[in-house]
Amino acid sequence: MAMNLLGIGLGAANHHEDALSVKEAELSTMRRLGAPEDDVLVTQSNLASTYRALGRLDEAMQMRRDVYSATVKLNGHEHSDTLIEANNYAQALLNLQRFKEVKEFLREKVRVARRVLGEDHELTLMMRGSYAEALCRDPAATLDDLREAVTTIEENSRIARRVLGGAHPATAGIERDLQKARAALRARETPPTTES
């Protein structure tokens, strides 16, 4: 517990290298002492966040993948912890600009989140937002991809306003994402003008 708090405090103070050492030591200690698997997974997830903060994106993605896989084995595909780790893994893939993998991975996970958590759940909104982000940011995105992204974010916006309210930070983030997606769609739909 003390190591965990120290690691969190160091990370919050932007001392990520020091936080990394503490979190790695904490994980090693937990494994050596035979800590419960779900506690080990939380520590690994925190360690992945530290890797990301240090710009070690490949290591963060690998750890997120491992945590997701272990969470599936521990809890099954429809548990809320599994869906949280699925979203974390998708974010790690997004950070590496592996858009095709994100889209393929999240298509099914979003359906599960909608069925298990409901349309109105914040995690469902986040997963749908990650899917739309992958559609928008992919250099190979088609017009249909961009339209799907805009439609998805518009639905997220309506749900967030109704459930969370217009002043909620998540709603504001969704609105910013919607502006970006609409701008990307307009830019692609508008033919370039030629000067005579």
C-alpha cells in the first residue's frame, strides 16, 4: 500500500522515472508474495500508465495487452473490469497510431459494452469515442469512415448531454472531438479549388 501511494505521488508530481522504479518494485514484490491476481493486474495497469507518461509507448501497449488478456481469463469478456482494460488497450494502440487494429478490436468490444453496460454508460461512450477517433485519424480513412465517425460522435454527444449534462468535462471533450471530425469530413468532401 505504501509503495503504491509513493508511486502515485511521484507520478502526480511528474517524477515518472522515480515512479517507474517504485511501481516496478511494487509489482515484483506483489508477485513474490503471491498477491491476488486482480491486485497484480491493477498494479500492471498503473505501470503501463507510467510507461506511457515516459513516452515508452510500445512497452505501455504490450503491458495493456497483457493486462487485458489476463483480465479476460480472470473475469470473462463481459465484466466491467475487462471492458475498462479493453478501452485502455485500445488507447495504447491509438497512441501508436495502429488504427486498423483499434477499429477491428473495438467493433466487438463496443457491442459488448452497449449490451452489458448500456448506451448511457460513460465507458461505452469512451469506447465509441476511441473507435471514432481511430476512424478519423487513420490516413487511409474513406469518406464513409469519416461519416461513420461523425455519426458516432454525434450520438455520443446527444447521450452525454442527456446523461452527464453540457458542463461535464466528458461532454466538453466529446464536443471537441465532434468539431474535429466534422472538420475532417468537410475537408475531404470539399473538392480543392484550382486557380486559373
